[in-house]
Amino acid sequence: MFTRDALKDLTAWYANQKQAKPLLVRGARQVGKTTLVRMLAQQLDLQLVEINLEKPWHFTQTFTHLDPRRTIEAIELEFNIDIDPDRSLVFFDEAQACPAVLPLLRYFYEEAPEYRVITTGSLLGFVLAQPNYSIPVGRIELYDLGPLTFQEFLAGIGEQKALAVVEEFYWDQPISEATHQQMNALVRSFCLVGGMPEAVRVFADDRSLRAVEKTKALILETYRLDFNKYLGKSDPTLLQIVFDALPLLLGRKLVYARISRDYKSAAVSAAVRQLGLAGLLTRIHHSEANGVPLAAEKRERVFKPLLLDTGLLLSQLKLLPAELDQVPELNLINKGTIAEQFIGQHLLAAQPSYRTPELFYWCREKPSSSAEVDYLLELAGRIVPVEVKAGKAGKLRSLQVMMKERRLPVAVRFCTALPRVQQEDRGTALGAVSFKLVSLPHYLVGQLPRLVTESEAWTAS
């Protein structure tokens, strides 16, 4: 069984004896929430009181009393166990099936803080969107869990030396061309397999992409079956249409008419929102980017879709492993959006786990002078634009326009070339522009904040 980086965060949460709040772990189905909690209990040698709330337990009748000690007593009676707060972990799984547990979490913090309580649920986003079940702010701790990152993938398939290349790279220690090519090949493997834990486990066992493809197909089918479980007004047929259309619409502003002309925009918009609540879609909003925070100038109705996982994306495109083996540059598939998806899901994973992840991009929509930059980051109070290229370089016209208009000193480009920092002095339609460009290969995305702030571009700006 491979580990997760999130395990360190959960261990720190458990160790906080004085202020530990009930933990609410959110994430799409099958990203490994339940397994993560089991790992925590095993690592800390705790008694795990695991309760699947999809089952009809008698003790759930006590939730409405908002008395945590009464609930604990009822669980002890029904399970015929003793729950020692010094060595036990109470785990409510699939909480969307019994949302009455959510208000109770507040009282665990206020009246029974000695108990360590974790709650998870694959469709919790729908419950939390209901006014009757808002998050008890300040009384619980949120944790967002996504698919495995590239670095977790390397560890999971036993590529420890490759993981060391990523984690130990410094600007004064160049990567050899041979190592660089091997790392690019591993990025390709990650894109094919993706970061869903079960798919990675299958790949680690025998490196069979055919078996991985079967696993991913089953995950996608599980998501489709969930469409009938979504709370609120939902149309499973429309959800299926939107879900199937999104892979072909990545990398550009989402226009509802491109999904279906048979449904009104309001209905398509609602379906997109529901897929977001299920964790299958993230909206990358446009920001004017005149300053930080980027969210202060976001345009709610202007966004690009980002899906959950590269491996699932390729499966939705119905690209089989045998066909992909014939493609010389994987990231060129679907107009380069595989590379953009890879970087985007890692930028999301790098964000603080205690708040809902957000990503932004920048665009200028003018006749004959449009421009678009893939992602925007906030690093140490600065805006840092990020461009993603599928190949070794590529033109940077849009990036140059933004750097000129917003007078920014540092930008990042991801591509398949070796890492380097270079001075960009260019002429644009708006005049000359000069900035530092931090160019990184895709496999270093998990080290982005460190490498940018440690680069000469950052110290010189």
C-alpha cells in the first residue's frame, strides 16, 4: 500500500491535542478519502471506529439531540465496544447519506474536544450547498483531497530515484539529458494512468495499461451512476451530456451552447455546477489580475473547465493504450490540453488544504488582438503568470502581452525542455517588454513555488 502526502497533515491534526477540531475531508469519489483515514489509524496504532452512514444504524437517531457524549454512548452500545478518546479515532464515512451528523461536529469541538472525529463523503458538496447544513465555521477543520500527484505516483510505483530527482533539484545542479528524457517518459506514464489510487495500484502491480484502462472505465461508470444520487433538481441525461462533452472543451472559455443546443443555458449551467459539487470539475475563472488577491477581480461567468484527472480524461476521450503508444508526443493530443490538465490539477493540489482550491487565468478578448495566459498564481504577494506548452518551447505572444500590460517581472513556462531561467526582451504591439522567464519541465510542477522563489529571476526582480 502506498502512502499519501496528506497523511503528514492528518498526523499533525491528530497530534494537536489542545485545539484539534473535527476534520471534514472532502473530495470526489475514489480519490482515497476512506483509505487515507485507515492509513492514519494504522500509522498511529489507533482503534478505528469506522461507521459507514449509508447503513441504517440506530445510533444516528441521537444526532438531532446535538449531544456528542450521548452519541458516543449510543455507538458503544450498538457496536459493543469502548471508545477511549486517548487511543480511538471516530470516523463517519459517507456523511452525505446522513447529513444530520454535520451540525453535531460543532458540539464535538465545544463539548467533547477529547474525541478525535473525522467525517468524509463523496457527495458532501451537495449537502454543504444546502442552507440547512452550512459548515460550522471555526468549529471544524476542512481538508480537500484530490488524486495522487506526480510525486506520489512515483513513490507509489517504486520510482524512488526519480522522486529524488524531483525533490532534490536545485538550480546549481543541472539535470543530465538522459535523466531528463527518463523523467519526461514518467510524466507520460502518469498522464496515461492518472492519479486515481486504484489505477495507480493496478499499474504498480504489473505495469499493464490494459488493466489500468479497465479500472478507469469502472471509475467513470461509478461517476455516471452517481448522477441519479445528486441532490436538488438534476437531469441525469443532461449531466451525462455535459460530462461527455467537457473533455473536448478543455483549455478554452466554456460556452454552454458548445455543449448542447437542445437545453437552455440555465439548465446546462446547473449541470456544470453539479459536476463541480461532485468534485469532477473545477472552474478556472478569469481574473483581471491588476493585483492580489486574484479573486477580488474574478469574473464569475467567465471560466475554463478543468477535470479531475489526466488518466480519466484520456479514457473519456476513448483513447486506448495501443493507440496512445503510437503517438510520439502525448501532450499534443487534444490540442495540447493534456499538458494543461496535468499542470492545472497539480496547481490545485499545491494549494492550502484548509480552503476550497481556486485557480485563475487571464484573457483579453479584443478583435484581432486577443490574448490568453493559462494560469495565474499568487506567490509571496506577487502575481506570477504560468504558460503551459506541450512541446519544448512554443510562442509566448499572449504571455508577453500580459507582462507588458500588467508590468510583471517574473513568469513561468512549463514545457518538455530542461529547466532554466532566461531574460525575455521582446517587442510587442504595445511596445518593448522585459521580464524573467522561469522555464520548467512538467515533472517539476510539484516544486514550483520553491524553484521560482529560489531562482535568480525572483531575487533580481
